[in-house]
Amino acid sequence: MLNTFTSYQLITRDISTSLDRIEQQPVVDRDTKYYLANITKVKSIDDFVKNDRLFKYAMKAYGLEDMDYAKAFMVKALKEGVANPDSFANKLTDKRYAEFVRAFNFAANGANTTVYNKAQQPVTSNYALQVQIGASQTGFSYYQSETAYYVTNISKVKSIDDLMGDSRLLTYAMAAFGLDAETEPAATVRAMLEGGVSYPNSPANKLPDKSYANFVSAFDFGQYGDQTTTRDDVQQAVPKGYMAGAGLTLVKPSAQYVKGEADYYASNISKVKSIDDLMADKRLLTFAMASYGLDALTETPQQIRAMLEGGVSDPNSPANKLTDKRYANFVTAFDFAQYGDQTTTRDAVLKDTPKIYTTESALGLIKPNADYIKSETAYYLANVTNVKSIDDLMANSRLYNYALSAYGLDPTKESKDLIRSVLAGGIRDANSVANKMTNKSYAGLATAFNFEQYGEAATTTNPAQQPTIDKYMRQTLEEDAGQTNQGVRLALYFDRKAPDITSWYDVLADTALANVVRTVLGLPDSFATADVDKQAQLFEQKLDISDFSDPEKLGKFLTRFTSMYEINNPTSSAVTSVSVLFAQPITVGISTDLMMAMQKLRF
């Protein structure tokens, strides 16, 4: 019979091969295939515990097979989850229960628990939420209304007098450059505009703060005359600057989607001759109302009809009486009360409305509708599992845009180099790029697409599936080794647990770990009955706990353990079973037995 040291070295020299041998065992292979074929069908805690074969497989994977009979105990742990520090699983001294509940987290993930992947379910729900958040952010309707007004009317401005004569346009235009029209004297504004920026000593150029120079550069009537407001610097750049100043991060529909809706509108709007015609075509109505900041899905048909029928000629019409002028803007364009069947032949309908829609879509002010979200989500789910690397994600702009939008990051503004470094660094290192960023959206993205930790499996890994199987294989490997030599099992167990050890109380809370340390230090078993604090103090004096996170130092530690164990338990004589070491921890905190006694549960 091989000694403890040699047996341990043979297994760990090529752990993958050792695990492959375990996986090929007929019983293990059969149970694993059954588990994979059936675990995704489990949608509730009841489903889980009632399938004895699945439940026992999972319990064994987390080293809890001795407790697989205590279903009521486990149901309570699963129901309370691990989000609350005072939950049942978190209060147990043995942290294997919390680890198990974290993997089968029905409390947090419900029916998605057995298919839950951070790059799938959370991303899609976040994406839909981000679309909704945009419309509910403080001031959104105001920004939307002001942008619609600006886009509709700015082309009519042909001179400085025109601009200064419309305080609403002037306020919007100046705000885009960080200027407040209410506090700036009108004479100063006029002097700046009249001076232009061509002359180095113009009023705007002489100011250290370049906000005025930027504003005048856009509205340079001295250079461009009555064509000033037809330029992109005025029509497109100003709304973008205004929205950037508002600080809104919104999900923007794709250019293809916007074009499709605009093309449909252009092809069909001239067929609309009445309020009835407009309201009968939901797609046209949605487009028209969205251009003026209104959602046809949330507004009642009765409200829409009343507004349109009332028109805007009467100061006391329904639309005019509203403080929020979005309805008045919409009805002004679609004023069937005044223009009848000629309403849709006017520029306000044929030119201004699609222009506003296109502009506001580019800013994110037009919310993608439910069909768009459904389409993008279906594409995402159908393709994200094919993403095996950061390069794959970044190469598919549709997936990349969806992923970033889901975490409140604007893919048109974010540096791809920054996103790559965020994903490459992951989240395990406290000093990673994602963790050091003030905006925690980056950490959220890196958590969902955790290529640093999971590699190719990042978009498919599920704690209830492959990780559980991997744990089952490792658990079985350790148990098989223990049938011949319990010292080898102890060493393998310590090797697996070592990276998670952060204090000596972690060791003392686990009988098997504590036994390994006592063996290395040459301490008798009776030392386990000493005061827990004194045990921890002695361990700290003799060993450096940080060595357990260093593979080389851990290897030397376990070499010493297997050698010491062999001296104390020669393989030539009968091996004494120590399997009880893996059943439960010593009594530090609340023990499993005590909790079970307190609960007096039956299943």
C-alpha cells in the first residue's frame, strides 16, 4: 500500500486526470447525466427536494450528503436565502450550507435558479429596466419637451433678433454650452453674438471661460447669416450638448430600428385624413406621439382623442390647459380641428415630426417600444452563449451595445479600450479597473461578463449546473481517496478549502481543517478542547495564514502534513476512519445540531 505522501502526490500531480477517472466511474457517470438532464426542470424548492436523486447529488457536491435526509432543515435554509446576514444558512457555523444555498438561490432567482447565468437573466432584465428608468428620471419630460420644441423651431431662426426673441430657444441653446440665459444680461448675450469668433479680440474670445466662445461659434450669424441654424453644429450638436448637461444616460434604439419606423411613417402618414385614421394605426400614432415626448401605450385613447378634438386655437382647450406642453406641441402638429383632412400634408407633420423623432431617438429620448426590446432580447439570448471571449463580445456590436446599455453605460461614449480593461481585470482583485472605478456600473458589467474568472464559460456558467458537477467530482475523488487513506482525503480537502481561509477561526470552525493544522504542529487531539481563542492564538504564532493563498507554500505545508500523518498513522497498519471529521464543525457559533434541535422540523 502506498504511503500517505506518495498517494497524495500521485493524485495532485495531475488533478484533471484524477477527476476524469472519477467521472468515468459507471455510477458517477450515470448520476451526472441524470442530474444534467433534469436539474433545469426544477423551478422551485419543492421540485428540488422532492426529486431525491437530484437533491442527494447536489448535497453530496457540497459535502452535505450526511444531511440529505434533513429536508425540512434544508427547505428552511433555501427559503431564507443568503442575502440577509441573519438568514438561517448564514447563521450556521458550517459555511457549506450558505455555499449550497448560494448555488441554489431560489430566494433570489426563483424559477430561474437552475438556469441562472449572470450574463443572461440579469442582463436582459437590466436592459428592460434601463429603458424604463430613462422615462422616469427626474426632469426627463421637461428635457424631452424642450428638445422637441428646439428641434421643431430652430430652423425658423434667421438672425440674432430671432434667437433673442424666443426666450425658450435661447435658454435651450445657451444651456447646451453651460450658460444660463436667466442670469446672463441680454445686452451681454447680444454683444457676444454680434462680435462672433472670427476676430481674436472679439468679446467671446477675450473671456478666459470658453463657454461663450463655443456658444457663439455655433450661432455665428456674422459668418453664416440666415443659414446659421441649418448647420449640424446647431441642429444636432446643440441637442447633444444639452442632453449631456442634463446628465441622462438612456438606452438608444438602433439606427436600423429608427429608420424602419421613420420609413413606415413617411409611407403611410399621408393616408391619414382624420383623428379616427390616426388612432386606428397604432404604429403611426406611437411614432407621432413619441416625437413629442408622449407614450401612446400609457396614454388612454379617450385622453388622446379629447386632446386632438380640442385643438389649440382655444386657450382653454384640453391641451392648452395642461402645464406640461407636450400635448400642446403634439396637437399643434396634428391639428385636425383646424386643418381637417389637410392636416397631414403640412410640413409640421411631414417634415418636423420625423425630424424630431430621429433627433430624439439619437439622444435616447425616444424610448424603444416593447417589440423592439423583445426583438433585441431574443437576439441577445440566442447569441450570447456563443460568446467565448472579450474579443467575441466586442466584435458583435449588437450584443456589445445591449450589454453596455443594460448596465447604464452608453456604448457610443464609452472607450472600447476602457471596456476591454474592465472586462480583462474582472472583479476578484480589489484593485482591478472595474473595482477602482467610482461608477459601479463597470463592476456590474465585469460581474456579468466575468471572463477573468470563468473564461470561455462566462456566458454559460451556472452555479446549479457545471460548478455543482465539478464539486461533486471533487467530493467523490476525496471520498474515494479516503476509503484507502484518510490522510490523503484530509490533504485534498485542505487543498480545496485553503484559498477561502481568511482567519484561524475559519479553520477552527471546520474540524477537518483544524485536524490538519494540529497534525502539522504536532499537537495532540485533546488540544481541540482548549479555549477557541487560545487555539487561534497558538496557530497564529506558529503559522502565517497568508501562506495558504500561495500555491508553493501551501504545497510545502501539505507535504509536511502528509509526512506527519504517515508517521502517526502508518499505512502498514489498519487505517482508522476519520470520516466524522467531515460531518460537521466544532461548536463555534451556532452548530448544525443545535439549530436542528431548535427548529424541530419535519418534512
